[in-house]
Amino acid sequence: MSVTSPISFGDDVPDDTVLKLCGDIFDGRRVLELGISPARNSLVVAAAGGKAIAVDPDLELVADLRAAAAAAELHVECHEDDVADLGFLTSGSTELVVANHTLGAVADPGRLLRQVHRVLRVGTPLVMSVGHPFAAVDIDAGIGYGETSLTIGDWLTLFERSNFRVDRLLELDDPAHVGVPTTMIVRAHKEGS
């Protein structure tokens, strides 16, 4: 992986050079990656001159990211912890939070969003991609909308209750599943304190 790549939201999904959701990630901007995705967005941030912070509960992923950062001569602050356990960050200390398909199985997404709200500066965004809730629907197997994942309405309610303003919601498909959305990307800005 080239560390000069833009922020990624998943395979077969346009990156941030196309979607323009994250804004600038250089000049020391503090960016938190929630869950370490295969794209390793923390390395992209560090290579661009941002202050990269990554949290993931998987010790192997954290160790791999540390090794990749060292090999590229970059600094990434890595934490092995649950993505909702952000006690190592002070309130209002982060300017961008990104999550690339790492939040779909979070046990308590409301708690996660409250923690993200606490660490973000007012007016700054969380940009996340998750598997699109409709992609799990399987008429043949009898799986209905919302049975295996949060619905779009569930996510929007959680953002509102956590004092975020959603300003972008993208429903994207990949070339193998044209016509069926497979990825949902949300950008939500912190409101209030």
C-alpha cells in the first residue's frame, strides 16, 4: 500500500479525492481512525503530515500498523482497545474521526457516538463507512431489512441523539452488485459541546 493514497472508505468505493468528505489531513491535524481497516488510513494521515491516532481491539492489527508505520518512517499513535473506549483522548482534542467498515459490529453504537462526540472539536466531522443495511436482505433466506444490522433510520436516530448533524449520506454500490447499495457512507459534524 502506498502511504500517499487518499483516505479510503472501502474496496470498490470512491476514495476521498472523489467524495471530498474529510477535508485537509495535513499540518498537524489530529485524526482518529476507529478500527484499523485494510486501507490503514492512519498511515495516509501520517504521510500527509497529520497527527494520526488509531484504536483497535485486535493486538495483531495494532502490531501490524506499528510495524508498517516504522517501515515507512511515520509516527502513528496506536492503542489496543475497544473502539468505544476513547479515555486516552482529552475532550475536544480531535479534528476528524474516520472509520472504514469497522463499526458494523459495535455492541453499543450509541456509546461509541457519545465518545466520538466527546473527543471531537465542535463543528468537526466523523466520516464512517459501513455495509449498507439493505445489502443484508436475502429474500430467499427470509432475512428482512434491519434484522442483522442497524437500519438507516437507526443510524440517523443515533447521530441525532448523540448531538451530531448528518450532512452527507451516500449509498453506493460496487461493480459486482450494480443496483443494490453495498456501502453506506455518513459524514456527521459535532454540534454543541
